[in-house]
Amino acid sequence: MNVERLVVGDLETNCYLLYIDDGRCIVVDAGGDEERIATAIERKGLSPIAIVLTHSHFDHILAAPAIRDRYRIPILIHESDAANLNDPQSNFSALFDEPISFKADKTLVEGDVVELGDESLTVLHTPGHSSGSICLLSEDILIAGDLIFKAGIGRTDLPDGNYKDLVSSIERILKLPDSTVVFPGHGPRTSIGSERASLEEIR
């Protein structure tokens, strides 16, 4: 599976294009800059089949409805975060004068599999940053949302955040092989092995 990272929106969110050799792709966290995302898709000749949101915070969702309409593809999110998409207060878009409200087309739960041709992404429910935060695992690739970053962890001081849950979720993914490449919601990619030492204090 190929991964292209696009940094979008005012909070520099990582939007990922996950694609296979025949051009089919999944858009993860369309957090803003619709035209930039579309330009990258079209430059590579990709055919989007779905948008997956790792959680419902505004900086990860702002361009999702526009990308859905443009390519006529569904939006997927964990069931525990789905209601927040409809509420600008709950997804925090109202706080940044960019109120957005829409519905997902499908909800996800732990263990669901998102197919991409012969490749697949397994949904890991990893609450803490929000109650419905997820990671997507495909062999040696982990799309982590705002669970962990390079030498850092997701914040839990927002409504619906929970530090204890975040630590449990991090401990879970740290059981993955050291070689697993981690693509976080903000900042550069890292690996499970690289993060073991930096996360030692929360374990």
C-alpha cells in the first residue's frame, strides 16, 4: 500500500491518500483544503472509494463533505464519534468560526475491515483523544490519528477526552512490531520502535 501525506488546514493536519497500484484510494482525515486534496488525487490519477475519519474534531473533517460530493464516495467514522459530526459545538468547528455539520454514511466499530483492492485496513478502536478515535492497521502501517505523534501523545483536555483511555490505547499499539510505521494526525511519521523510549513515562 502506498501512502501520500498532505498537510492541510490551519492546524496543519495530516490528510493521507492510501492507494494501490490500480489507482483506487482511500482518503483519511480530509481536514481542509479541498482543492489541494483533489489536485493530489487527480495528479496521481487516483480513484477514491471512501473517506475514513480517525475522529470527529474539526481539523480532521472540514473538507470531508466536499470531497464526498466531488467523488460521490461515503464517509466512515467510528460509531462513538458519529453524532459529533452533526454538532459544530461537539466537533469544535464553531469555536473557530467554521461551523460544519454533516452525517457519516457508515459507522465503524472495533475489528471492522476497510477493503482497498487486495489490501485491507483493520479498524482499531483507540479512545482517549475522543471516545470514538480509531487507528487503521495494514500489515506494517498504522494510521494513528491523534493518538500518538513523533515523541508525543494526543491531548485529552478537550471534552470527551480521557487520559486513562488514551494510555490504554497507546499501550495496546505499542504491542505492534517495532518496524510498524506510524502515520500520525500531525507532524512527521515515526515508528513503534522509535516511540517506545519517548513514551516510557506514561506506561
